[in-house]
Amino acid sequence: MYISKSKRPSGKYFISIAKGIRDPETKKSKKIQIKGFGTHDLDSKSGKKALVQAEAELKEIIRLDEASRGFENFEDFIVSMSKDKLSLKHKNIGYLPYLEIFNQLKLQSFFSKMVKDSKLDYSFSDMMFYQVLGRLFNPSSKLEVATRKDDFLYDFNFVNNDNIYSSLDVFSGFNKHKSKALQDGIQVINDMEILLDTVDSEAKKILETNINNTSHELEELITSYDSNFEMNENKLFKHLNKHMEKIVPERNISLAFYDCTTYYFESFDEDGFRERGMSKDNKRNETQVVMGLLIDTNGIPISYRLFKGNKHELHTMEEVIDDILNNYTIKEIIIVADRGLNSRANLEMIRGKGLNYIVGSKGSAVPKDLKEKKFNSSWNITSKAEAKYKSGYITSKRKVSHNDETYDELIIKKYSDVYKEREMFKQDKMLERAKKNIKDFTINSTTKSKSKYYKAVDNPKEKINIEIDEEKIKQEQENFGYFYIVTNKVEMNPADIMVAYKSLYKIEESFRILKTNLKARPVYHFKERRIRSHFLICYLALVIQRVLEYKLEEKNVEISTHEIINGLEGFVIDEIDYKVDKLYMISDKLFKSKINQDIFKIEKNVLLSNEISNIIKKM
């Protein structure tokens, strides 16, 4: 082995470690390259440095080559070496499937283009990918996430506390210079307010005018940040959905599922965005924001919107739908939502935009004659004859008037023994708690009952005893097992309508992933632009996770969200650095794991460094 310096047409030299061998067929000697160090001018600083490095590594290779004689292969020799001669590190490569999807969605080019005029001293694209990993793998605070940069077999050396926080401001067009201008403006206002009580009336008027003008300027500045964020956010949604078509060729976003949920903060201070409202997390005092989410039939998100914490869910739908109408050319859209979002105003809004809806409905909102019909053999039976649990449906039509026009609506009344059994179970649990708490429990006319199954025994104007309301229990049970679906898509097959409505579980599942696996709540940020960035990163992580699940499902791989995330987070290999090169060892447990069998498909326990990059090609 020797140092080779091959002259190029440019006059520079390609430096490498080479070895002369004899070709067994031609019997002629030829040169093979062991390792290259680039093309350089030999008299330049980089050329001299490359030569020094090549000579040092040649010396190490010769030493290892001599020491390894007698072993069956070089890998066995490396494994046999004592630990004090090796650098051993644990590196996660579970990020590789996510990185592949990140690149397939062309997010690297999107983020690079977005910050092309910014003077960032790190790759914003890599930072966004790192932030996404921070949500997918052991999600925690941004400070905690920043400490894990060395856990991956990827160069995240640019990550530090300042960069990880400043990256949250990029979508708003905010930076340290604008931050200083904002802080200076606030300080000027504070200084002028202090002077108000120390000057005469004329000077006071001037100060008040200046305070109002400065405040107005700062408000306009903050408004511009919100505007920038929404503009970049919409561009991202459009970009994602455009490139999603290449990954999911048959994707259909004309059937869109909508729902909303709430996310609470470790805060009790309202600020115009974080507000108290009806919490779906049963948080009574903490402030919150509301998220409206739209997904497709595969469970892959289409877009989302954040709203003030006190905004009622019934009033969130229109903005999210407008995003779809403004950003995508779709001939027909059917909005699928549960009964919590079924209001006359919402349905009129959907119809007014020329769209269709499939929504759940309360029994009190359907015609009385339909509500009174009980399940029997004359219904359209959907269960098999031999099935233990029976199910079926009937339909009815009605006329609906809106803006002097009349529309037809189809109502489906569905019955299911399984649904009834589930409701009976829930009622039993509630009654169990009610009976447990009834002992020595009294109420008066101004005290609310702790259970809907309690009723007063005596005069409610006095302190009274209560008992279980058996009549109310029976009335509830009369309606168990039934639910209603309403649609203006009257020509659609009722069976397809029910399948579409049943698929709403996918959006509930998406919220569960956001709140549990990605830990989008509680939120610890307090600045609105960073709150919005936090949710954007969570949304991006959800999109990538759902795409991975779709790809695995297409390969008939059955594996849950929890199994995927936990398995990839734990896919850690041993990196053995022996100075000249590196080896990567995979434990037997990892080698035999479901994640390796279904995703990575690695076929041996020991890999050379150049084989790591080939893993992704097999996935």
C-alpha cells in the first residue's frame, strides 16, 4: 500500500491510499483505491493537510493489516480488539425512514428556498428535520431536545439552545435584529409612561401622542409577523399536498374528515390567543388554544388551523375549509364531521360554498316518526344471518330551506348491538359511581347534582335527600344502539355514507397521536409565534408518521403507531471507530426485531460505514 498522487487535467492531484495487486485473469498488475482524500494543489494548505492525513491513515492501515493476519476476516479482528483501542458510541439510525419521507416530500428544497435571503449560520432544513425528530423520539422541552444532538448517526452539530429557539421564529420572519427593535420600542413606551406624571399638561399630550404612535407601530410590526407566518404556513400545506400525490398516487382529498380539539398550557394567564374555553382535556383553569384538523381517507393530514382558546368548535370549520378551496383545485368536496360540529349555521355554510357534508346528528334533531322507529327484521340488515351481534339501518329524506332555496337531505338511522352494548357498559360505570357517592349526599335548590341519575326525594326548596332516577335510566336505554347520519349527498349509496362516517376514527386517532406520542400538550411556549411554530412542527411530524404508516400498509405490514415510533426510537447501533474507518454492530435483539424485519431488512450484525447509506435503498 502507498500514497497515490494522480494528476488531473486541471493540474491538481487526486490524493489517495492505493494498493497494487495482480489480476488473476490477465496476470497483470493493477492499482486499486483504498481511500480517497480529494483533488488538491499539492502546495496549497488543503493539499498539504490531505497528504498528512493520508500518510497517517496509511500508517494505521498497515499496522491494522499486520495485526489482523490469522483472523478469518477483518470484521472479526475489529470485534476482537480490546475496548481501550476502540472508540465505541451508540448511534440511532431509526431516523432513516423519516428522513427518506422528508426528502421525498422535497422539504429540504422548500425550507432552503424559504430562508434563501436569511443569514442563518446553520441549515434550516436540517434544523426542521431535527425538530421533527424531537417530537417523534422521546418528545420533551426544546432545551432537552437540544442535548440529544449526538444521539444520531447524522451531523447535528449545529444544534444549540439559541439555534433551536431562534428557528421557531423563522416562519414569522422574526430575527434577533427585529427582536431588538421590538424590545427597544417597548422600552421607549415604558420610559415615556414614567415621565407622564412629571411633566406639564402640554408635554403630557405630546408624550401620550408619541406613546400611541409607537404602540401602533409595534402592533403593525407584530401583525406583520402573524401575516408572514400564515403565508409561509399555507405555502407549506400546498407544497406537502402537491408532493404527497407522488407518494400516494390514488390520494383522494375530495372526501375530507374534519374535527377539532384543544391543547392546554401550563399557564393561567390569558393573552388574547391563549384563552380559557371549553377544554376537551378536562382542564378547567389552564389557558388553551383550539386546533381544527382536516385529513384524507388514508388518515394523512391535509391542513390545520389554530384558533383562540375561547373559540367554540362550531365556529372553526369555515377557515379550514376555505384553505382547501383557495389552495387546491377540487371539483367536489364532502366534509365528514361528528355531531359536535353539526349546527344549522355550519351546514348552511358548507352548502353555501357548493360543498357536501356527511355529519352525525343528535336524535333530537331528526323527525319524530323516524326517531320512534325501532330496529326489526324489515330494516336493511348489515350483519350476517349467523352473527351474534345484529346491525342494520333505515333511511328517510327531508326538505331543508336555505336562502330561499330548498335542498334534500338524507337521514340514516343506524342500529348496532355492539354500539348498544358499549353504551350499556358506559351507563353501568356511571351508575356505579353515582351509587357509590349517594351515601349521605344531600343537595339544595342552588346546588348542582354530581350525577345526571340523581333526583330529589322531597321539597327542593329545603335541604333534601336524593335517589337514583330509575325512570331516566330506562328512557336512556330506549335509545341505546342507535345513531344518526345526515347528508346532502342524497344520491350517494347509504353503505358508502356509513363507511365514510365510520372512518372518522382516523382523525380521532390523529389527535391521540399528537397528544400522546408527539406530546403536543401541555405547551410551554408563551410567545404566539413560537406557539404556532410548535404546532407546525407537531403537524409536520404527524404528516411524516402517517405517510410511513401508509407505506407500510401498502406492503401489508401490520404495525401500530406506537410500535413504529418506539421501535425506531430504540433502533440504536454500536459505532466502532478504529481511526481509519468505522464498523457498526447490531445486537441480536435488534437484528431479530419486528422493526428490522419490516422496515430496515438488515441482513447481518456487522456493517461497514459505506453499507449504512445503502440501508435506505432496501426499505
